Amino acid sequence: MTDLKLLQEYVTDSGMTKTKIAQKAGMTRDRLYSILRGNECKASEIEGLAKTLRLTNAIRDRIFFAKEVAK
């Protein structure tokens, strides 16, 4: 399960546009928006976003492999 709220925080705090984040992460802008709406991510997409947003492994795991997400 993806912690969408935490992911959105990192996207916002990055200072980049969503288009730029998607481009640097190797995906389309539409695909990034799809992920931000809660659709599943591929491992390569997680890797691209983690690198682009400069996430530590612990934060990456907290975002993309959350056992529980606050509603």
C-alpha cells in the first residue's frame, strides 16, 4: 500500500513540477498522476521516484510499502 499523503508531501517539497518529476523518474506525467491517485507502482517506477525525490531507503519503504495508511 502506498502512503499517498507522504508521497505528495515529498513531491511538493521537491520544488519541481510534477511534469519535471515524471520526466526525471522516467515516466509520463499522466502515469505520475495515476500513481498519486493510488494506482499501483512498478518497481522501476518506485526506483525512479526515489532517485528523483532523493528519498532514503527508509522513507522509500515507508511511502511505497506502508502496512497502514492514515485516512
